[in-house]
Amino acid sequence: MSSKKKYQEIFIKSLGISEKDFSESIKYNDVPEWDSIGHMTLISDLEEGFEISIETDDIVDFSSFKEGIKILGKYKINF
């Protein structure tokens, strides 16, 4: 499975959204499920899924699906 597909699956599962509600342009608070609690669930699941530890500044900056791709790139995850 590609990193991008894995990322997308973790994103959808962590936030508990349907695939129809997902788009690559999704941003924090675009859907009710991506609130502060959903955000921390997403970060935790990404850390577990990619076996990384995301720094606090990156957690704060993780404001959209696309921004997440940039941030995960810092952790040597290639998309």
C-alpha cells in the first residue's frame, strides 16, 4: 500500500468520516469530527501507523490533509 493511500485510510478511520465526506482539500474544523479530540486521535493513529513521533509544533501546524503530507515528509514518509 502506498504511503498516500495509508495516510488517507488512517485519516478517514481516525476521524470517523465516510469516504464521501473526505477530500484532499479537507481542513481542520471543516467537518464536526475534526475537532480538538479528533485531531489528537488522528495524530496518535498517524504516529502508530507510520511508527513515528510527531513533534508538538507539527501537531499544532497540522491544519489540513495537504499540510499533513508536508509535515509527514519531515519524518521521511514519501508520498
